[in-house]
Amino acid sequence: MTIDQWLQAALADADRRGLPALKPLLEALARATRALRAADFNDDATK
């Protein structure tokens, strides 16, 4: 599952549960996860 797939599923779940205030938090979590996965320290852990 990609981050985008997870986000779409999580947003849909928030809608189903009637939790619109959760959507910005989920979007922020997705952005933070993308940033962490793209960080330099993920390239080679043996350095």
C-alpha cells in the first residue's frame, strides 16, 4: 500500500465516521511520512 492509497482510505474512513476535523491531520501525517521516506538518512544506513 502506498502513502497515497493509505491516505485515500483514511480520508474515506474519516468521512464514513463523520470526523471531518481528522482530515487535515491525516494529510499532515501523509506529508510527514513522505518527507521522512525521502530523507537522506534512508539512503544507506551503513554510513
